Amino acid sequence: MSDQSSASTTIRQLLDEKGSDVWDIDPDDSVFNAVTKMSIKDIGGLLVLEDEKIIGIITERDYTRNVILKGKTSPETAVRDIMSDNVICVTPEQSIFECLEIMTEKRVRHLPVVDNDRLAGMVSIGDLVSRIISDQKGAIEELQKTSQS
């Protein structure tokens, strides 16, 4: 846990703690392979990269709305056919709260982090909420120690 509050915690600091691994998939790969990869990695979304450039994101939500509900089959459907191509990225200098506001406003759960046109990581709403909860627990413990002194 950090000594500072979540209000001033940057995405860079969060990535330093959680790691910057990003899982991706090719746009021509099957949705079945994407869902399998998400299951194996225990994640809710994959970046779609073409020539190392972000061209989309595929999430569990994309799968349920664009495959299952539309009667498509995941082995025959390409990732590019259901991915979201309007990918909202953030920078490492943005704060956790800024990113939560973006997620709420844009109704997304994953934000790729780009630093000088280079993919630096990805954060999920779960990452951000976990950090806030951790910081609040730390602050409560400090207040309890201070009040007992």
C-alpha cells in the first residue's frame, strides 16, 4: 500500500505495483480463441493489435452482446467482427480518479495506458477500485492508531 491517497495516485504508480502485462489478440483470430485466452488469463478484455498498433478491444461484454445474442458462433466469428474499435486510452500521468471518471462517462471497464505512442499497460475498473479500497483501509488504520495514542 502507498503512503499517499488515491486522489493523487497516478496510473504509472499503479502499474509499477500491479505490473504492466497486457494480453492481446490478432483481429483475424477467432472469438473462440479470444474467449479462451481471457478465461485462461482470468481477465475480462484483450487488446486487439495489428502491426503492434491498437486497433480495438474485445471484452466479455462484446462477446455476449455480439456473438451469443446475435446467434453467431465463436469459432467462425473473427475478433475484428465484434471488437470495439473506439478504444479510449489514458496516459501514465493521469490519476486513478480521472480514469474512474472516464470509465463512468464512456461506460468502459478497461483502459489501455499509452506512453509516448507506446503501449505501457492496461488498467481495469477492478484495479482502480481495489487500489482505492486499499488506500482507504490504510487511512482508517492510521486514524485508529492516532486516536489510540
